[in-house]
Amino acid sequence: MTVDREQVLRTAAALLSRKSTATMDEVARAAGIGRATLHRHFAGRDALVRALEALGIQEFEAAIDQARLDDGTAEKALRRLVAGLEPVAGLLAFLVTENQLFEGDGVNEGWARLDARVSALFRRGQEQGEFRIDLTPAWLTEALYGLIGTGAWAVQDGRVAAKDFQYMIVELLLGGARRSVER
């Protein structure tokens, strides 16, 4: 039986984004393969997570490319980016938390490259007067990641409607949490 490695990774990503503590046995069952077959492709959980990191970075980079962050207003680019990240939000949420456990130049370089591209979008928005300047681009980038992660978990748990994912993230990030009071 030929095993589609990418399909196994996508299945693992779907499972781990819902249940981050899933065992290798559970991953194998979800992928419809035996544990021994899974171990032939991924020597253990560390190897599986590293492969998921590579997939997550690839997916994130593709979403950034598709969002055309340099086209139009920064706000519209941000909306396109969030829309593009929605399908992989669960995987990104898992990886952001799991990434704290793994260090390595390859992984860190990938995330640093993504961070730089997203921060550049926020910086452009600030320079063009669209975004607040009292918050750094790095902070806005981290806030975006946090909102995407919590948005993904809220949708998976059924606490938030999937159709509201993009709207809630972008509106909270752009508008901030405080209300403007007119006097």
C-alpha cells in the first residue's frame, strides 16, 4: 500500500489542531494507516511536528503570496490575508503553541521570514495612515497570530460561527477592543 505522505500530514494537522495531545496511535488511526507505517514516515512525534511545521510555513507563505500584501490598501490586504489563512488556521494555532517546544534554525528562519512579511504590511499601513502608530508592527503581527489561533479554536468548539471568522478577527484587530466615546 502506497502512503500519501502529504495526506497523512493533512490528517495529522486536522487531528492535532483539534486535539493537540493526540498520540501517534491516534494520528495513525485517523490517517487510516498502522502505527508502524506512520513511524516509517515519521520516526516519532518530534519528526511529525517538524514536518507539520514545514507544511504550516509553506501554507502560510502561500496565503501571503495569494493575499498580494503590496496591492491596494493595507486594510484590504489584511482582509485578503485573513481570508487566505482561514483554511489553515487550526494548523497555525497548533504550530504557534507547539513551536515553543522546538527550536532550530530552519524552523525559526521560516517563521522569521513570515513575521517580516506580515510586519511589513502593518508598517505600510502605519506609514499610509491606515493603522495606529502607537502599536509596533511586531505587536500587531503577534496580535494577528493570536486572533487567528483563538478564532480557529472558537470555530472548532462551536462557540463562533465559521462564517464570522474573518470579520471578527479583522474588525477586532483594526478597531481595537475599546469603544470610541463621543462627547
